[in-house]
Amino acid sequence: MNLFVTGASGYIGGTVAARMLAAGHSIRGLVRDAAKGELLEAAGIRPVLGDLDDTAVLTREAGRADGVINTANADHAASVRALIAALAGSGKALIHTTGSSVVGDDAHGESLSEAIFDEDTPFTVAPMKQARRNLDLEVLAAASRGVRGIVICPSLVYGVGRGLNPSSIQIPFLVDQARQHGAVRIVGTGVNRWSNVHIDDLADLYLLALERAPAGALYFAENGEASFAEIGAAIAARLRFGPVESVPAATAAEAWGAARAYYTFGSNSRVRAKRARRELGWTPHQASAVEWILNEMKL
């Protein structure tokens, strides 16, 4: 298939594009920077210069592709709507990437939630994340417009990416902060838990979704979970640092920004990928995030 991938130079998009290439698909990848475009071309991906605000580019590329994979931005409504409009009536796949912070709570790193969500569970969505949830629903509802809309919702993603950007968000950020300050810092006591998934297993899910998923399907992506206290302790052990430091959420928000403090690191986001396993036969193979930190994370 000829696929159009947004975010092809990013962590998830680059790894997904590499997985699709390995499966025999051809990739055209949206990229803003010409120098990165040259690197994509060297990796076998045809670069398309533009960004998510270039509606004409998105429309053209979606029209010529056999399927579209959007990994660039979970919250950019205009680009998603442009892709849906371009694919309307075609029956082609639009795989949209969201994130499990959409069901994140307001724990401030101080409490463990018993709420665990799967694809059949009614979602609890905080006001700050409602717009993202609404956009996910638009992709799912695109089935009524003749688009095979699919939403993949990764949890905390770890592992080394196989594209231009090898680094994920949460664990590398904590590592960088630890190196700057000489200690691993977590929000609150870190008893809050996130499900997690290895980037290679996640890329496999995209391939299965492209091949087998029906229109209107939502898939969580996870293979286990860990608290940020456990993740912080593993980072400290790997870096041979001292005890993990607890930072109040409000203090973290001043230094890291509110979204990062309260959602990326301070919330509970516990999900189960029941549908992907049941419907697509997805079988994650990688070890847990904590084991990866302790045994494989590059220093």
C-alpha cells in the first residue's frame, strides 16, 4: 500500500513508518524541515514538505494514498478534519493517534486510582482533555462518511525509536531532569500509576490495525503498568543516583508546565488493551518499562 504518514520524523511516527516499510508498504511522510526530509529520503521515506496547517497538502496526499496514519498531533483538529474530508467516501483507513492521558485524573502524584479503562468502559475525561476526546470521536464517527476511521491510544511509551527521533517523552524527560539536578524528581509521592507499552510493540499494533481493524475501532496500547515511584527508583538505580526526590505538583507545574506536571507525570492513566488482543491478535513481546530502564536504557 501507498501510505501517507504525518509526524514521520517523530518518535512514534518514525517507528511506525519504519515498521510499515519493513512490511513492504511505501511511505510518503509529512515533514516541516527540508534537512529532515533528506534524512527521511535516505531511510526510504518520500518526504512531503509542509505542516498540519497546510490543508491543500494534506488533502492532496490523503487523496493519492491508500491509507493515512496521523501521528503528528493528537489535538490538531483542523488537520484531522481535513484528512477526513479528503478521504470521505473512499473506504480508506485513517489511523489517528491519541494518548491515554485522555483518561488521566487529578491525583497530583499523591494517590492511586482504582479506575482502569478498557475499550468497552465508559470514559472519565477531565475538562482539559475533552477536546482531545471529542476529536477521537470524530475520527471514529467518520465511518458514516465512508472513512475507515481508527483510533490508537498509547499509554506511556518507552524504548528506542527506529526513526529520526529515538526518544519518547516521559522517561527521557525524567532522566534529563535527573542529570541536570543530580537527583531523580517525581511529582508527589509517585504512587500514581500509568500503563506502558514498548515502541516496537506499538508499531506492530499500527500494522495490525491497518490490515485488520474495522471502521470505528478504538484500541488502547499497553503491556503492563508501573507507578512513577517505581519508574523513578529504576532511573535512580540505573544512573547510580541517590534517593528519589518528591516534588509537590504545584512546584512541578511552575518548573515543567501545568500539563506536564498534572497529567504527564501527576495523573493515573490505567488502561487495558483488551480489544487489540481479542480482535487483532496483538501480542506484545517486550519487557516492562521498569525492566527496560534497569537493563536496556542507554546511559
